[in-house]
Amino acid sequence: MISLFIFIPNLTDLNKSTFRLLQPFIILQVIILVGIVGYMAIEGASFLDALFMTTISITTVGYGEVVPLSETGKWFTIFMLITSWGTFAFAITRITQFVVSGEINQYFKTRRLMKDIASLKNHVILCGYGRNGHQAAQILRVHDVPFVVIEKDERLMKKMVAEGEKMLHLEGDGTDDDMLRLAGIERARALITTLPVDAQNVFIILSARGLNPSMQIISRASEASSVPKMKKAGADNVIMPDRIGGTHMATLVSKPEVVEFIDIISGEQGQSIHMESLNYEDLPESLKGKTIGDIENWERSGVNCIGIKDPAGKFIINPSDDLIVVPGMKVIMLGTRHQIKQMKGNLQ
């Protein structure tokens, strides 16, 4: 996935930026409208004559009047000259300020990237970009999974930019429902929250589950006592990085080759090796109710079945070739990225 980086403000700040950008144009439109209505009401001028009088008053070009002015009309023209001159100067100053400061470029870039986020589907929302969030983002990028990061620490994100990290990023609090909606939570396939405070992760889980009941939610936990609370709040999986890290290091002593192989498959080095979960419903009709051997040999893609998840949620490791795939099963396939891509292309 080719990601782009930008600090996208929250909705309130973005609306304020929009208003500041449009403010001088709105004021000019109001002055023009007042001038047209005033000349038509005071002098009985036609719409075109009133527009002409208003235009020469605002621009102070000095052309003569196209309609005779009464005393009231002269006072109104004086009001228009003074008011419109100040308004026009304000508009030019504000527009120049936007251009020189680069705010107008940032504004349109923000709007464009927000449109890109709005077009995302089946993406992942990553709350928090600390050490765990950074690692999760790297793995998602390696496996071409689109994602959006929500992080409120601007200094942290600027540091990552300086180091060459690029991604879609929303600057804000992941516990804010509006921020989750802006990240497209209704269309997301999964949410990963890696905040260091368990209470904040629980709050995000509750909000995310309410906004998208069907999405997968994975949370980080610092304390073992928080795990059942997160599960009860709606998390599908809860990860304790410290516990996993210790187990991983100990396993490297007892089974180093096995762990290294798993790291290659699931980590950043696994660009050429890939695993894919295949639902029974995604199989073509000719393969439904067939055996594992039939699926592996289909179209000769070269993928291998390394596991099955039965309808009851139980895993069967290294199933036999004569095992029949039934509704509700999920087949876990292993192969090169090319083989997996070929297999998925055959299913379409």
C-alpha cells in the first residue's frame, strides 16, 4: 500500500479552517447583495444598473453614476464606498495570508486526503502510534493492508515523518466517536488499539463495537486483570506485549528454527511467503463439499493447507487430504505471495 502522511485536524478545526477561507468571499457577497438591494430600493434602479453601481463602489474605479442619485442615494453611496473599501482590503489581505503561509495548500491537501479516507473500505484503524502501533503499521504495510492511524501526539508523528514513515493519519483522540467516524469505522474490517492506558483501550473498544458491531477488534493490555474487561467490552483478541515478548524469547532457546520460520512468515521479512484464510462461502460451487486435496490441487496454484477451523471454532492442524470441507469451515492456506494471489484470482 502506498500511504500518504498528513496531519488532519478534527472536524471542528477543519470547519473553522473552511470558514476562515470562505469568510472574505462571504463578506464580499454580502456587501454586493446589500448594494444591489439598496440601489434598487432607494433609486429604483434596474438590477444591472444596481450591480454596476455596486461594482464601481467596491472597486473604487471612479466611473460616473449610471442613475441620478438622490440625497439618500448619495449617503448610501458614501456608506458603500467606506464599507466596501475596508471589506475589499480585508479580503485581499486574508487571501494573501492564506497563500503566503501555505495554509490554503494545506487546506486543499487535507480535503483531498480526507476524501481518500472516505473512499476506503475493509481497511484497518490503528489507534496509537507508539512502539506497538508502529510495529503493527509496518506489518500491515508489508502485507498491503490499507490502514488509517489515529494519534494525538503531533511530535511523535513528526518524528516518524523525519524517519521516512508515510501513512494516512488523523491527529486526534481515538476515544472520540467523531474521530472514529472520520476514520471510516463503519466501513472498516478491523480496529487495533495500542494505547498504553488500559482504561482508554476499553473506552475505544466500547465505542468501536457500538459503531460497527461486525468488525474485528484487537486490543493491547498492560495488566492481566484488564483482559477479561476488554473481552467483555467487545474485543475479539487481547494481546499482552510483555508476556508475548518473554514467551517468544524463551521459545527461541528451545525451538529457535521454528520461531524464526514463523517470524519470517508473519513478520516484515515475509514478503515472499503468505498465509490466507479461505472461507467455505468464498469457494467456487465446484469445490464446495470437496476434500482438502481437491482444493490444494485446484488450478494447480501450489498452495498448501496447514490448518482448518471447523464450524465450532476448533482448529485442526495439518488436516488430511481426504477431509471434506463443510459449510462454516475456514481453510488456512500457505504459499508464496504469487501462489496466494493466483489462488485468489481463480476464485474471482
